[in-house]
Amino acid sequence: MNYISTRGGGESLPLSALLTRGTAEDGGLFVPQQWPDADIGLLQGEYADIATRVLQIFGGDSLPDGLIENAIHTAMEKFAAPVGPSVTPLGDSMWCMELMNGPTLAFKDFALAPLAEIIDSKLLSENKKATVLCATSGDTGAATVSAFAERERINAVVLFPDGGVSEFQRRQMTTTGAGNVLPLCVKGDFDDCQRTVKKLYQTEAAAHYGYTAVNSINIVRILLQTAYYLRTSGLIQRETGEYSNYVVPTGNFGNVYAAYIAKQLGAPIGKLVISSNDNDVLPRLFDSGRMQGKTTIKTISPSMDIQVSSNFERLLWHLKQRNTDAVDAAQKALESADGYSLNDVELKTLSDDFLAHRCHESDALDTIRQVWQQHQKIICPHTATAFHAANALSESLDGQTVIAETAHPAKFADAVERAIGVTPEIPSHVQSQFSKQESYVSVQPEDVQSAIDERFGRSN
């Protein structure tokens, strides 16, 4: 299996080449040329086993035998529950898929920890080095730093928006003291960070530093996330005999796109519900058929403070029936701030699989209170948007409904305390970050490359 660009460039690359690649040469995102044949075994087993099988059917034979399996199992040894995320029932027909119990307390760990091991193993086998570039609205950066810190063959550069992450998230990125990690506080919002990273992939420096992506631009990361949707869908079907709908807090569209892949592979999945905060670019698309960003608003759920959902480009490629010229034109219109519109057929196709719902900040706080009162469960403000959407859309969701619990509430303690008057307990393995000295560099977007040169040096 090979991968091509959503925008029609001439590249056709195996999975192994995408481990150390960002965007395609034409600025598009890589997508598989065809869906592989599904395997019923994808719905059974531990997370590491399912993730291994997913990568194998998506082109894992382009990597050395055993590399993927060994890397994923090694990564999962660092998790409190190596078998995979807990799937907890919450009353009639509702479940929580608890993705927040990894090393950095967010769903990103399930993909980034194994991805780091796979990349490191590949670089070792080839005697090469690379530099990871990561634009983050909080959790991806923390998981990246945790996964790549102190690795000899990989430097990690993490761009986070000034004032756009919680203190907990920032400290996870800035207190490791690892010499191979460069946290950059960018004067701008997440979309500025993301645009900067995409531009750097197209520069001369990209070849020198071996720039690669680990946020959801990287298709391998999304495939790893697909594994927990497959596993959870199988568990719930065996328990109830029914399909699962997933309600996913959504910013950059990577996590919910992973669920879409699982559905294409035959997982027993019904609707995929996109829950949004006041930065409601995706619900607006469903309402109007038009994709167009606005000014980003800072909220209590900063990981969703996004106006350009980069991964939607991959779904757009499907909606446009793989018409790469149409995708290229739409993305260029979006990048110029004009935006683009879906036609009636495309909007209908989108709505066949997806629903979208916005949750205002006051509603999120109310939902945190309600979940605490009803279930004695403390949730983060991102997860609150998913509970709010599940309740609002319950009549549209047949079968079982699964809330993707994406982050630990301790990462957003101020918002939680506002809602319920209780400060969530900080897990012991991350408490030390609050006593450590922070180290990061503040930069304008245009000065990111200079900061990288100063830290790591063109001669290194």
C-alpha cells in the first residue's frame, strides 16, 4: 500500500516513508490510495495487538519485521493500564472511553508513545537522525515531549500559543530539562503555530534537520488512534449486541477522523458526533455548508481553540470523491481566509456519518456540575462538551453512545473548581513538574527557524 497527497502531487510513498515526513511536497496531507480489507480480529485483543494489526494492513510490511509490534508493546509498558483505555458504563446506553490515563493524562499518549518508539527504531536501523516539529494547543505538545525526551537520534521542537494552554499543559512541556527538547511559546494562536510548522516542511532547512510531524498531520499517528475505536466498538458489541456512536471533543479533526477510519474498516459504529466549544468552525459548516474560520476565542477548553481543522482536508478528499484539484482549490481558498462551500451532495454525505454540536462555556461548566452530581465523576471541560452534545442529540443516536474522555480534569483544575468547587487530584507521577524550573523560548512565528538554528545549530 502507498500513500498519496490530498492535493494531487506526484508523490506515492510507503508507510515507512511517512514516519519521518510532514505534509506532502504540494502542501497536502497523505492518504492511503485505497482502504485495506478489514479483518474481524481488529475488534478483539489488547490495544497494542490491534494497533499492530492496523499498521500492518495499512502498509506495515514496508518496515522491518517485528519493528511495529515490538515498538508498540514497549510503549504500552509505560501505561497504568497497558491493555488499553478503560470502557466504563454510565447508565442506560452510555459509556466513557477513558483515554486520559496515559503518561501525560491525555488521549494523545495512545498514539504518540508508540509512534516515538517506531520512529526511534526506524532511525536506529537506518543510522539517521530527525527533528520532530509539533504545533500544539496543549495536549499534543505534552505527549510529544514525554515520548521523545532524551532520545539520542531525535530532537523535538514544540510550538504552543502564548496564553493558549493551561499552566499544567505548559509545565508538562517546559520542565523536563531534556537537551533534545525545545519548547517555543509563539506569539499568536494555535492556527499560527500550525501554519508555521507547515511552512517549515517546505523550506531548505527541512532536509537538513529531517523535519517530521507527530501531530495529526502524521497519518501513522491517526492510524494508531484508530485502534482504540476498534477495540472499544468490539467490547461494547460483545456486551450489548449493538453499534456504538462516538461523541468526540474536536479541534483539529484527527481523533474523530481516526474513528471514521475504524468505521470504514467495518467497526460497528453508528454516528460520529463532533463536539465543539465556542470556536465552532465545524458546527458552522454543518449549519451553513461553508467552511470558514473566524478569530479564535480563548476558552476553558483550549485544546479546541482552533479555527482551521487541518485534518478535515482528509475527509474533504473523500467528500470530493478523491478529486485532488477540487481539494487543492478549496484548501487554497481556506488559507486565503475566503473559505469554501460544500455542495448539497457533499453536505448530505458528511451528515450520513457525522453530527456536530457546539457547547458554550456556561453550558460546559453546567455539564461538569451535572456529571459530578449524577455520577460522582469529575470531567475536564473538553469532555464536558461531549457530554453536552450526547444529551442534546440523544434522540438522533440509536444504540450505544460512547463519550471520548480526552483529558484528565487535573489539567484544567481552575475550570473544574469553578464548576463544582472541588480541585481535582493531581496524579502522583506528574506532581513533580510544579516544583521544577520552566525553560522555553518566546518567539514570533517568523522567528521559529532562527530559534531552532540557535538551539540545535545547522552544523550539528
